[in-house]
Amino acid sequence: WLSPWFRDWTIEDCLPGIRCPILAMQGEDDEYATMAQLDTISARATRSPRVEQLRIPGCGHQPHRDAPQVVLDAIERFVATL
């Protein structure tokens, strides 16, 4: 992500095309991303029937490794509501 090649890379233009529920999760201590990315997903995924954010405290760039039980519990809750 620090490479100049990635500097302008984004999926923001794809977000309005998503038509399924979204569970967007990110570690609050992610060294490569900011919480603004979750807010952008929520704002730009306008066709999604639901966008839920999960901000994981004390977690870095790999929530599935840093907080596996938090991630699994969130997925289970999210899927159960579909």
C-alpha cells in the first residue's frame, strides 16, 4: 500500500453497484487504512439494502487474526439477520 502504484487505486466507483448487505469491518489500529474508508463504504454503497460497520478496538490490519472471535461473532450475528 505504500507503493506509488497503489496511491490512486480505489474501489469507490464500484460501491454504488453493490446490491447485497455489507458487513464492513476494520481494526481501529489498522496501519494501512483509516476509519474514513468504512464511512465511504456506507456513504457510497447506495444500492445496498444495509451497510453495517464494525470498528474493532485494539485490532490492526488483519481482524481475522488479531480478533478472530470478534470477527466470527459479528459474521454470525450479521448472517442471522439476513
